[in-house]
Amino acid sequence: MSKSKNGSSSGLPFEAPIREIEDRIAELESLSASTRLDISSEIEALRARLESQVESTYSDLSAWDRVTVARHPMRPVTSDYITEMLDEFFELHGDKYYGDDRALVTGLASMEGRKFMLVAHRKGRNTAERVECNFGCAHPEGYRKAMRKMKLAAKLGLPIVTLINTPGAYPGIAAEERGQAMAIAENILGMFDIAVPIICVIIGEGGSGGALGIGIGDRVLMMEYAYYSVISPEGCAAILWKDGERSPDAAEALKLTADSLISLGIVDEMIPEPTGGAHRNPAIATASLKEALLRNLDELSAIPLQELLDTRFEKFRKISHIEGRFPTVADAAAS
């Protein structure tokens, strides 16, 4: 797996032409540093070519390509946004029933004078952190912790921001024994009655009930190269065609990209990312997310609470009604 100048490790198949130019730039810079050759003009020409190649490559990504970008190992995660975006953060632990699930982080946050409760999936940055956080796959105690903290936010009159980044809730036997399905269902139902503004943002992966467990809000935002789906493309392909190689076909059929979900009325706003994805310039991605959150927090704070609750309910009630005919499971299986 190659590593670009900005430190982002990239193994995305469609980025091969980009990596080729990055490797050539690195070679010339190394040569320039170890010799007296003046090859600055060649390096600048390659940098211009790289910028053009990145823009061209990312201007026409398939749904499956976007899924791979959402999973990029160097894509900013919750811990990055907490560090770079928030002025203060005080973590709150535990569900008071079983334990403290590291896959979901909750706490009191402040940003540019706005105070709120943060509830977010936590994937971790390195291998040890990812194992500790179960790769962002939360257990029932994580969702129960999230609901306890959201109820606390309501008591304190604090708005809630959720950051969603999970392939799905943990599907293990132990999680089911502790009530995984019930915990998620109770969160979905309970979030309709939380009488403070709620903003949900899909920052990477938005998989199935694991995402919906903290995904009911007044505004649902989505990073440009994130995805949001009832099931992963791999899971869909395995069920419909018994063939994991058809994951790209499943990604297209699932309509899981930001533009598709906005057109269907499921997502309210797409947050733009820097050219080449958030992993290429985390600072710009963080600034875009921060601007969107501040703006939406201010807009929602001006809406009366009862109107907010009524609109929230109607928003998700309408999602179940889609006009027109889309391919059915039978159609997909037949193809």
C-alpha cells in the first residue's frame, strides 16, 4: 500500500493513476534533496498534473467507489473531529446496566460558544484502538448509553449532535443476548420524543440499524463521500446473488450515496469534502463539517420545540412513502 506526500495511505483501486504520480513526485523530491539538481520545474509540473488527475478521478465515482472512500483508513474519524473541531469535550461513560461500550462515545461539548451533547460512533485510528472500539460496531450497552445521555441533554436543554460512522451494530450472540435489537428499537422510538434539537451526520459508513440507533434527528446531514444504507453492499450481494463479486452492483441498486438520498428526501444536506476526499485534506473536511453544524444548530434553535418534534415525526413518516417503482428483490435476483 503506497503512501502519498500528505501522509495518507491509499489502497483504493481507482486511485492507481493518482498514486503513480504521487510516487513520481516523491522520487524527484528525494533526488532533489540528495543532489544539487534543480528539478523544481518538473516537480511543479507533476503537482499540477496530480491536482488535475485527482479532480478528474473524483468527478465521476461510482457508488461502489464512494463506499471505498468512506472506508479509507486515513479518513477523519470521530476522535479527529473531537480534537480539531471542538473547543471543549468532557466524556460521559456507561449505561448503568452493563458497561461502557467504547464503540460509542458520548459527552458534553462546546464549539464557538454553542454547547451540545455529542453522541458518536468511535472507530479508532490505529489497530489497537480499532480493536478496542470493535471497529465502530456498537453493543447494546452502547446504544443504552447513548439514550441515557440524550435524555440528560433534554433535561439540561442542550441540543444533540450525533456523528455516524459504523458498518452496523455488532451482530454477535452476546450482543443479541443482551438485547441488541431492543436497544436499537428503543433508541429509534425514544429519539422522536427528545425535546431538544438533534442533528445527525453520517461522516463515513452509515450501516443499517447500527446507524439508525443514533440517526433520528431534525436534520440529517451527510459528508460528500460517506454512504448510508439499510445493508452493506457485500451483505446485499450475498443475500441476492450469493456472490460477493457483485457488491458494486448492489451499491448502485441501494442508492446509498448523498445525492441519491437527498433526491429521495432521506438526507437533508450534503457536506462538501475537499477534492479527493476528506483523507486528502482533513483540515478542510473539518472546517466544512463545523460550518454545517454551527449553521444548523443556529437554525434549529430558533424553532419552537413542539414544532420541532412534530416536524421530526413527519420527516421520518414520509420516508416510508416513495412514489414511482424501484427494482424489487425479485427483479434484482432475476438479473
